[in-house]
Amino acid sequence: MMMTNSASFWDREAEKYAASAIGNPAAYEYTLGRTRSYLRPTDNVLEIACGTGSTAVLLAPAVASYLGTDISPEMIRIARGKLPVSGADLRFDVAGDLPETGPFDVILAHSFFHLVPDMERRMARIFDLLPPGGYFISKTATLKGRGLKWSLIGAVIPLAQMLGKAPYLRKFSATELETAVRNAGFEIVESGDFAVPARYIVARKPGVASGA
């Protein structure tokens, strides 16, 4: 039921979301560059919760293939309107969960884990989908321990949810988020607060990639 409600919420928000400006362009460009530095021309990339596909359009030309998925059919409709992307094997699909199979060399999840109740299960599934040496890159809102402003925002979310004006929201700290990433089996390569309250994390599945 929560999956259907979430999809409906984001369907209603899709046009407004697509038209909205990036909140912190400098931080976005910085983390985009950091992410691009981990991508290779031979990589197959999966981005979950890709929204309207803006990040996918920018990153896809740097890799062999790029699949962007989102729970919202309206988000994917808007994303598909940005195709084709020159020099890119890029596609967008509606999906409420992770694929059953890969292969994927890099999996991205931006603005996602604070919006689902089963973060740990999904991180474990991401770990299983990646080969040894594969990268898991995320950017996640961490509202706990961020001071009064973000505590107040978190406090009004339940009322907004009752009115249908906000999606499900899970509140955790940056430390708790990184603990979840490590508990899934990953090694954290780098992390940082480049656009508070978002925590940017690059994690790697231990081991040596085949052919490396």
C-alpha cells in the first residue's frame, strides 16, 4: 500500500519537481563531478529513484550503459522526454524495487533512502547486485543531529503527510546512515556534507573486480 501511495504522491509532484531549480547548484556540480570520477567507459550503471532523469542525462555519456528507474510513472514520462541523449546508451523504466539481476558496475541512489522504510534491505540488495570492486554512490537527507531548523522541519512532516502534502520520511543521522552502509558490507571510500542536510557517500564492495 505504501508503494502505491508513494507513486501517487510523486506522480502529482512530477511537473513541479521537473520545473524546480536545483537548491544548491555548486554542491550539485561538485558531487556530480565526484561521481563522474568513479565512472569508467566500460561501466553499466543503475540509478534508482532517478526522478526526471536530469542526473542520468549528464552522466550517461561517460559509461557503456545507464538505466534510470523510478517508482513514479510521471517522473519516468518526463525523463523519457529528454531522450535520446547524444553518445549514450540510456533508458528509463518504472520500477518500485531493485532489478532481479544485473550486471551493474555502479549503482546510484540520490535523495532516496530517507523516503523508504526498508533502507537496510535495499542496501543489502544493492550489495548483492554489485561485483567485487563495484561502487555504490548515494546522497541522502539526514535530519537527526542537524540543529533546530531541521528538527522543526522534521516535526511538521507528520501533519503534512496527513494532508497528502509530504511523502513517507525516515529520520536518521549521518552516523546512522554510514553505519547502515557498512553493515550492508560496503567500505566507505569518501563522504561529506556538501549540501546540508544531505550526506554524500561513495562506498565500495570489497574485493577485486574481474579483469582488474
